[in-house]
Amino acid sequence: MERTEPVTLKALIVDDEKSVRLALLEIIQRECPEVQVVGEAGSIPEAVREIHARKPDLLFLDIEMPGYTGLQILEFFNPQEITFDVIFVTAYNEYALQAFKISAFDYLLKPVDPQELRSSLQRYLQRGSRAHLSERLRMVKDNLLDGEVRQLAISMQSGIEFVNINEIVMLEASGIYTVLKLTNGNKLVSSKPLGEFEEILKPARGFYRTHRSYIVNMSQVRRLSSQEGDIVVLKDGTEVSLSRYRKREFEDAIKAFRI
């Protein structure tokens, strides 16, 4: 059944800069009729009061603020009170943005681009889940501290699933989606394209894009077969193509995993 009216999301803007809050409010009012901004806050304590009073569905949340950072927002709530999700609005560098991607958070770079705002809201609506917010924020903090990727939050249409990266056998492009095959035989379909996973997994190392359609966990590689073209054979018997343009790099990469 088609909707006759746009979905209304209640949103709260949290940023210590008044000019940023006003600019974002103007863009939302002009470009996003499905979003109702119910309030704004210039600090985390003020945001906590507004959340209790306004019950927003979504926070547009800055990280760097005086007193408390945006990553500390949940320290002021009991688990049952967390009925909102977060889109970060930030001037952070690329290293920090990786932490957001790994943890399945959307973010908007300052100054906010209207098209990016619409795309971010569309992803939020499609996912329709605010589950695991505490765990995702923990992942952001961990990755900002040591930069080591141990776990991914996988965005799917049904919600978010957490996966240890050593449980991933391979990733395969499926149109605009990505299929992750796990060591237990399960498969997850993520709403992110394969190219985004390639960027996310770079800090983890041990993952290699053998072909435009495949990324493999090098620890899951059994052998390279060249009988009928170059084929990478995984430990579970799966065979994936190796692009001839990537063969030399792959052979260099696999040396690190030889005994």
C-alpha cells in the first residue's frame, strides 16, 4: 500500500555552534518534509534534557563539544530509555570517518550537503532500526582509540548484525548489495556496496580484492589454481576469480600467510 503522506521523524539537532544548528535546521525544513525538528541543544546535558522531554527518533549529533563529547551521550540514559538513533554531523578527518562506517553509523560532513542529508535519511528509513546503539558507539570508541578493526556492524534491511572479521570467509558483490559468507556457512546480505567494504577493511589487512566482484579473507585461502584461468580456492571449497591485473599483487599478499 503506497503512502499518501510522508513519514514524520522527530529529530533533535545537537551542536555547540548555534550557526551550525540553524544552517542544518534550514536545510532539513527545506529539503526533508518527512523530518520534524522538535528541538536543538548546544551541549550534551542540554541534549539529555531535550531527549527526555521531546522523545526524538533521531539525533543529528556533533562529536566535539565542550564538557562532554557526542560519544558520551548514552552515559546519561538507562538502556530502556534509548529509543533514538544517531547521525553524526562532524568535521572529523578520514581516519575517524572509518570508525563510523565500521560501526554502521551515517555521518554528514560540515558544511552539510542537502543531497547527502537526503541520502542519509533514506538509508535510515530503509534500515528502520535503532537497535544496538550502545554496541555501535562502543565500536566507534574502540576504533578511534587503537584503529584496529575486530568487528563490523553490518547494515541490512532487517536491521544490524555484528560480525567478527575473522568469521568472514569472503564478500561478493550482488548489484548494489554485498553478500558476506561466514565460516559457519551463513550468509548476510548488506545494503553497502562491495567498494565500501574494501575501504572499511583496509585497516584490518588480511583481506584482498581478487576481482571486481570478490574480496577474500587471506587466512581462508587454500590455494591458487591456474588450470583454467586464475582461480582462488578457499578452504571451504569455494572458488573465486582472480583478475589477471591483480595476480602479481595477490601472489605478493599471499606470501605473508605461507607457513
